[in-house]
Amino acid sequence: METHLTLREHDTLVRGEVTAQGEWNVSTLAAEAFDALQALLTDKSGELGSVATPTKFSGKDALKLTQWVGLIRTPDGTAVEILPKTHERPGSRHHDPVNSLRMSREVLMRMLVATDERFRAAPPADLDPARMPLFEMLLRSVLEGIKLAVRRGVPHMYVAVQEERASFKGRLDLPRQTRQLPQRRHLLHVQYDEFLPDRPETRLTRLTAQRVLRLSRVESTRRLARELLVALDDVPPSQNIDRDFAQWRLERGHVHFAPLEGLCRLVLYELNPLVGGMAARAQAVLFDMNKVYESYVAWLLREQRPKWTIQTQVTEAALGTAGTQRAFPLRPDLLITTETGRVIVADTKWKRLKPEKAPTYDIPNADAYQMLAYSGVFQAQQAIKEVWLIYPHLPGLPESLTPIALPGERVLQLCTVRLSDSFPMAPGASAS
């Protein structure tokens, strides 16, 4: 029987049984699944070393999760779902677990839909985030993306066909025809080009729909997969995934199929628990919430402040120079230019502010020093020098946080984004 474990960022995952009781942020995982998970996350040749840190808990091997969220599947069928928690009131997942789970999944999917082109087709309303694991929501998002593309037309291409038939079509294959047996001389060997949907992109798409049908346990998702397979009935499934991905090429009229490449890779590589018929090591689809949140805030600003210019991760500036070389490079998360030409420098912080620590809310000194350095470089010629730190809004925080005066007539604005709202308001409503 498959095991499904739901965790939050910064939780602790322990191998086997835990002796300590009452630890709300500690979960256990069977030894075999834990070992597979640890091997994946601590593999020095991989890119997931920052997802969890090996540690000990009550003398047992443990993993301390970081800010990464998503899904990990181990070879024995165990699914570990890691959800964001920064937007939640501390303890809410235990006092109100159903709503807490629903909110976490809704927040994550909303942010992914806005920031990751693979999920631009939002999950439909019939999926219940309170009961639907992230794995199933990802599978349904894949099918929704395929459905949108298929509705706009399945790409075709001319394919060379050789066949033996009773009527003439195309051109005669003379060498084969001259070797035709006497009893089959009434049949013609012909060659012709036929406009078919059999091409690398469509073969991978069909195989993806087949895999989703096999992986999903939700009937509405399985029904949609079957409908898509009917629409792709003339397309054979891919027999060589690596080769077809290498040959993925779309002409100008088929660009609506471009987003499917990422979706197909997601299912055929990352979510697929089998590779070549052999049990695979643990598979992971993970997202760094620091980057997701930064991209989401940038998206909100672009959507709600269309006259502003929003740049992310600007790298051309430095705090100083050493001869002809730059010294102490700067890279603010957001560089905002309003319609009046005023520059605002902002950093996004996927962290909890502490309402009881007003007026600085326990913001590290280093963050304030960093914003002061940004202002000195990017706002040197500007009369109004305003910098922002943008956090998720938490229950208990005031609607508006008191600005902090910095040296040189600079102002540090503490902004928050209500992630629980269906349509969060971007920061800086009054800026111009």
C-alpha cells in the first residue's frame, strides 16, 4: 500500500519510530523510504543538496527540511508532499488541519500558475485542495495544459510512407516492384508523403497522457486522460523518449504546443516512478520558495502596475571598485522604475515577520544594511530614496507597517502580501 506523508517547510523527518512525543513539526518515515530519500537529497552529484540537512533527532537519523516545497516519490511508492507554511498562523495546521492543508496547496498552485509556464493552465474547480494531494494536482495541471494545446490543433508533418497496395498513389518504388513475386504482381509498391500527426512532440504528448492515466487515482483526471487519448488516437506513443525530446522542433504554426515540452518532461522524467521497466531511485519535483515568491511578487507588480518597469536580479552594479575591477557586486531581487522615473529597490523575503517584535519585527540587521547599500548605488541621484522589504502577510500583523527612517533621508518600507487572498494586492499601492 502506498504511503502519503504531508510535511511543511523546515519540518524534521526522522528514520523509523520517534521516541519523543508532542513534536508538532516532526514526522517519521519507514527505514527503506527514508534511506532512498536521504540518498537522493544528499547525492553530491545532484542539485538537491540544499533541500534538507542531515541531522539527528532523539539519536535517530533525521533530515531537517529547508525552504524547498514539492513532491518526492520513493521507489516503494511512498509520496512525501512538502507544502509552504510561511503564510500560516503558527500552529494552525494542527488546530485546523483541513483548512490549513487546503490553503497551503492553493497558495502553492496559485504561485506556480503565475510564475512557472508549465502550470499556466490552472487546475479546474473540481479539484479539492483540502483532500487532493499535490501529486494529483500536478498530474491534472499537466492534462489541462495538454487539453488547451490539443484544442488549438494537433501538429502534423509530412511523413514518408512506403507500402504495398492495390491502387497507385504517389510514385512507384521501381526497385521493389521489379522484385515483386509473380503471384503478387497485382499489388504495387508505392512511395508517397502523407500529412500525419506522427511527430516527436505528439508522440511524447500521447505517452504523457498514457502515463498520467496510469499514475492518477482521481476519476475525473483519468476521464480527461482517456478523452485526450481519443483525440490523439492517430498518434503512436513515443518509443524513445530521449531521442524524441532531442528532436522536439516546432514550426511557427505550432507554437501553442511549446509549453507541453516542460509538462512532458515533468511526467516522463520527474514524476515517473519507473525507468526502463526497472525500479528507479526516488524522484523529486521541488521548488525553491525563495525564488517562487520573488517571481510571484514580480508578477503581481507587473499585473497591477502595468506602467512600471520591473527588473529582477539586476547584476550590473557593485558597491565599489578595486582599480578597474568591481568590488562587492550587488544583485537586488527587484529594481522598480515607476511611470515618473523614480527608482525603488526591493528585496523579497520568504520569511516570517514576528508581530510581537514591532517596529522592526525581528528583521536581521544584515537585511537593513543590504538595503542601505542598494539605495546608495541605485538611488544616488534621486531625491526620494525609498527601499522595500516584501514579506508574506501573517495574522497578527497590522494592515500597514510603520516605515523605518534610514540615514541620508532614506526610507525602508516594510511591505506584506496577503497570499491567502484569491487576488493579492501588490505592494506599493500609493507609490508613484
